[in-house]
Amino acid sequence: MTRRPTLLAALALTATAALTLSACGSDDDSPTKDNDKIAGADTGGEKSPSPSLSPSDSGGRPKITFPSDAKNVFEYQKTGDAAKDAALADSTLTVNAVDEAIFEADTGTEALGFYIKDKALSSYITYVQKYIDDGETWVGETRYFKYKVTLSGEQKAYVTYCSDESESYIKNKKTGEVDRSPATERSYVLYNTSLTENSDGIWQTTDVVSDRGSKACQP
């Protein structure tokens, strides 16, 4: 399986957040086309008791749509803390927004700027643009798991999670060819994200780093 360039901006961690981010660190992968591509996410399939992530659940939120041949599965449980659960839910919608932009081949989608800002927005735009420039998309299923969330004050949160890309594949949009190369340890990625709640109650991702092949995410 080939992969797109991994993320991203440098994530500034507080001491409190760092306690929850075992095995975290900035991504040191090279941005080569053939060796560093990742497959993304869709709106479907998170396990109960995770909250529904339908983008139309809350008024004013942009609708996110995906093709039928790509799906994202989010695996986490509600914490019982309203702020933590909201941050978790919006972090998954960030993933959805990025992948919608990839599918639409458009870095100006409404959802991308709705759920992401600051360093993360700049980095994700670069991330999506690489797909556009290469004429690629992805198909299959990506699984997100091992979620951890930590609050810092009333409007700051840190969310970490793993992705399993072993069943998601890069597709050439022009030829329709799908690269189904076998999965390796680099099919598993650790993400560390920083989120801030805005005045409308949306937890926007402001910073993100990834660690491809992280031992913390291996099966």
C-alpha cells in the first residue's frame, strides 16, 4: 500500500498533555510519493457506544459527504465528561473534513475551515494538495482507535489516537488503478492533536503531528 505524505506541524504540548501521550513525537517520515502515503476517513461506521457523527446533528454544521467505496471506522467510548466527549466527536469530524477535501479535490471546502484552523489548517491544506497534484484518492476502510483525551482549562483539549490503514488503498483517479500492496508496520500511525473550543462550541483542531509506524499502534 502506498501512502501520502504524513503530517504535519509541530505540536506544542503542555506538561499535562504530555503525560497522556506515551510514544508521541513529531513525524520524521520523508514526503516521498511511493513510501509515505496514507489513506483517510469517511463518515461511517464508528462502534457503539461512540456518539453519532452525522454532520447534520447540530445546526449550522456543514454536511460532509464521501464516496461509497471509502469508509472510516472510529472506535472509542464516551467518557461521561461533556467537554471531553465533544472534543472527541469533533476530532473525528476533522478527519472526515480532510478526507472530504481529498475526495472533492478541493482545499477550500466548507468543512475543512470549519473544523480546522491555525497551524493544522495550513498543514492539512498542504496534505490535501499533495493528493490533488498527484491525481490520487483512496478507497477501502481506515480504522481509528486507542483514543485518549485530556482537557487543559475550559477550552483546550489534547486528543491522541491511532489509525490502521491496512485495509485502505491509494487509487489513481485517471486510470482507476488501486495500489493494494501488502500492509506493513507503517500502516499504523499515531496522531497527537490539539483542539480549541470556539465561541460556537466547536472543538477545532489547531495543531497535529503524526508518527508513522509507531509501536504504540501496532497490532
